[in-house]
Amino acid sequence: MAPRIVFVGGGSYQWTPKLLLDIADTPSLAEAEIVIEDIDPRPIPDLVDFVHHIARVRGVGLRATGTTDQRAALEGADHVVVCISTGALDSMQHDLAIPERYGIRQSVGDTVGPGGIMRGLRNIPVMLGIARDMEDICPDAWLLNLTNPMTTLTRAVLRETSVTAIGLCHEVTIALYTLSQILGCDPRAMDPTVAGVNHLPFITALDVDGEDGLALLRDVLSDPDARARPLAIRGITGHEAVSAGGSFTVGSLLASNRVKVELFERFGVLPAAGDRHLVEFFPGFLTEESDWGARWGVHLTSVDDRRQWLAHFVREFDRLRGTDDIPREPSGEMVAAIVDSRLRDRAREVPLNIANHGQVPDLPADVVVESMVTVDARGTRGRDVTPLPTVLTEQVRRVSAAQELVVEAAVSGDRALVRDALLLDPLAGRIDYDALGRMADDLLDATAAWLPQFA
């Protein structure tokens, strides 16, 4: 029987089109039934038509329907892909503007810091509503979460429901692609060992065809000739393209990852997230003295930036649905691969966010961690047991503890727990104690329309 894949928040022009193309290009999924569900009815016909367009272009049997009825969408689902943003940019503008008044600048604002905490408080109740409907309607389906803050949302579902939930993030994949360019190797020859939490994972070891990949990276960093090697690359999927065309070298690529390189040289393990994410976990990079990260090549992402990105994704979507010339290029996302592995019982080892069952031994059991995971029809299993250096262990432990408080605050509606989470958070907790309490109240009050649990 053909799989039924439901996209909740499926009206996203950023995420849904590329995931649909991956599905169309995966033979085991080429006859899948796709359901596009969204609370906003306007983009649904566009995405349904796009499924039929790519089915015709690819010569496959994909079918699609659309609805605003979440429970109806979930009927018969095998896999539920979730990409939501409660309050969207209207709420996020408060996440960035209010902390700025208190001296906190955020480069992303979707994982940690005041922005990540507030986004979690808004999204967790919605995510739990999806998961509870799944318990009733499709209890054997997997929830594939693409929504940030990924660790917090995935943890909430696993803690509060019986649904199998997995967090899928492309940061490790992008890091490996970047490394393949730096080292001059095929990314398929790389086997990393990974430990951490989402947007703060570390590659603690890297096998490259039997060689020590991290040692090879150290060699490149110390060799001017290696850094001068020219590269001819198209760029990396995402907001931080590594090349705008023209001449490009290994050194240029390293320069666009300065924070990552600095932390690697300091601790001996390689952070596997983009610098914009990393500086929010290590706020010493995000200070007035560093021109709020500019000295490290970090750009503070504004709401206006995000509006421009969204407009770009709409234009790109319009281009794709108006042409039959659609390249077969994997998006770098793992949704299609995970569904294929489960349906065909084909084991894959991929970086995922799942409950900690010992793969990051210095963190508590059951908190959500990011590591290499074996996935097949039996489920997901952490592949490695991976301790981190002491300093990084304590940093990850602190972040994880703050995220646990966010989950509890979102479920209970306890404002005091929001203040506690902000106090423990590495970025938010740097400000004056009394000011932090006022900031918490300001954030909760400004976004109250999306936080009914705190009423």
C-alpha cells in the first residue's frame, strides 16, 4: 500500500517544495499519497498543484489533497512532517526587539536565548495538540519534526505523549559537505561521531576512508598552500551560502566559519552548526566589543531579513512550478530518507534528535540529544556512546537543563519557570537579575495572544 505522508504546516513555501521533490525522487515513495494541511488555506492549492506538477514532470504516481482540518488530514497517516511557526514573524519581532532593549542581541533567535525560549513556549502547545491527535487517529505514525526549537519541541512530544517523534536538522549534513570541500574528499566517504543538542552538536571524531578527518583538518589549518587551494562549488543549501560565485578558496570557506574553527582549535572537537547558531550558545562572541558578532563574520538576522527570505522562497516556488526543468538535486534534508528506511527496513546512519539512551552519557536519560542514529523499520537507536570534553559537557548540560524548564513552563503555564529558564540560558542569563525578570514579563505580555496557557 502506498504510504500516506501528511505535512502539518504544509503551506510553507520554504520547506514543503524541496521535501516533495526529495519524495518524488525516492523510488519507494514515488506513489505516495501526500496531504497538505495548514491553518492558512491560501497556500494549500499551490502546494497540492505542485505535487501534481512534479508527479507529471518526474513520471511518478504522487497524489495530493489539501485541508485545514488537522484531524481529517491525519486519517491513515504513516508519517507526519511538522513545520509550524506559531505567531510567525508577528510574534518573532517581539522576541528580538524586547531583549535588544535589555542589551541582548540575537543572531538567529529560534533555539536558545529569549527568542528560542519564547518560540518554544508558543510552539509546544500546538505541537502537543498535533501529537495528541496522532495518538487518537494514527498512533503508529512517526512525527518528523522540522520545527525550532527542535530539541525542546521533540522533547515535549516524547515526554507528554506516546508518539514516536524525531527531530531532523540539516546542520551536521551541511558541516560534512563543508568539510568535504575543505579536505577535498567525497562526503559519502565521511563517517562522523556526533554528540550534543540541536544547533550545538559536536563532531568528536571523523573517519575519512580510514584516515582521521579531524587531524586532516588540523593539517589544512596550518598549511598556507592548502588554504589557498581554489574551490569550484555551487554553494550550500540554506541561508548561509558559502559562495556567491567567482573565485573561492579553502581559506575563504574557513573564513566564513570563523567561530567553528576557533572552537575546534580550542577544544579539539568540531562544532557542527553554523556560526550564527553557535554564538548564541557562546555569547562571548556576541558582545558590543565584537560589534555584536560582526568581528567574527556573524550577521544578526532581523525580521526584515526573514521577510526577504520568505519572498525569495515564494519566487523560487513560482519558478519551479512554471517549468519542467527541475534538477534532481537532493535538498540535504532527511525526511524522504527516514521514511524510505522505515518502509523498506533499510538501515541508515544519520544525524537525528532523539531521546538520550546513553549516546551522550553525561546528560540525563530521556532528554533529547543530537547524535548519529541508526534508523530502520524497528525504529531509531543511538549508534555511539560519545562523551564530550568537560567544558563542553557542562555547557551542553546547562542548555539542556534550560530546555527542560521551557518544556515544563509551556505545559504548566508557570511564569516563574520562564524566568528560571531565562536565568539558566547562556545568552539571556548574562543580564542584570532584576532586568531579566522585567524582560520575562515584557516578553510574555507582548506575545500573550499566542500564549493562552499563561493567561
